[in-house]
Amino acid sequence: MIILGGGISGLSTAWFAAKAAPRTTLIKVIEGGTRCGGWIHSSLDSDSDVLFESGPRTLRPVGPQGLATLELVFALGLKDQVIAVPKNSPAAKNRFIKYNGNINKMPSSLQEALFPPTGHVFRGVMARGALEPFIKRTKADDESIHDFVSRRFGSHVADNMISALVHGIL
């Protein structure tokens, strides 16, 4: 069995296939990049001593998919590495994006959204959003999320905010 892609989906598929297939089944994961993990990656910023997590930001163990994820966590012996964060924790309420080398806290109020500081990733987003109703529909039969957001809100929003959101979806 060959699995294309060593991201979290490919690695999970390989693990579950190995559990279900006969022991003699050869399972090979082919990854085109230099490392496995896909969008999931941790890196320590040496200047600020901040740990950055790229890719999915949380595990939300709800429903059958959540149960399968928790089964994988326990089976791989990762239980002690899971950090539970209560919903009322500041870590659960605040979102940050690294932009132009700076940590940008995403707005949590209308005032913060309307008046972000100079150089903030959210600068100009509300003004561009106000123009959204006047943007014409595409004539394309199919449109990627990136193209849709770029056309309606600009490439800045698509590249720096929506990308962070979309790449965090499992």
C-alpha cells in the first residue's frame, strides 16, 4: 500500500491502515517535502523565546473523528504531551499571527478591528471589507478559497490571515 503525503492525514492513514491490514502488508508513505508532518510544525523563535505552532492549532475531540484522534494520541504514548486549555483561558480566547516579524494579536473588539496599530496584520482589513458588497461574482466554474478571498478582500487577507485559518483545519 502506498500513501502519498506525509502530512498528518497521510501519517494517520498509514497508522490506521497498519492496525487494520495483515502484518505482511507493506505500507509506504511517500513525502515530497524534506520532512513529514505537513503543515504541523513547531519552531522556537530565538529572538523572543516564543514557541510557534504552525498548522492545526488545537485538537477538538468531538464525535467519531475526535475519538479516533484521541485513540491515536493514547496509542502513540503522547497523552502526557497534550496540554488541555480551558475554554475560559486567555490562551483559548486570544489569537495571534506572526506578520512582518512581529506578533500581532487579532482584534477582540470592534474598536481594535477598526483602529489597529500601524504595521498590524489587520490594518486596512475593515476598509477592504466595506467594499466587499461591490465586488462582482466570478465567472469561473470553480474557485479556490485563496482566489475567492483575494478577489473579495485582497491578497493580503488571503495570504496572511485566511491561510493561517485554512491550513489549521484537519
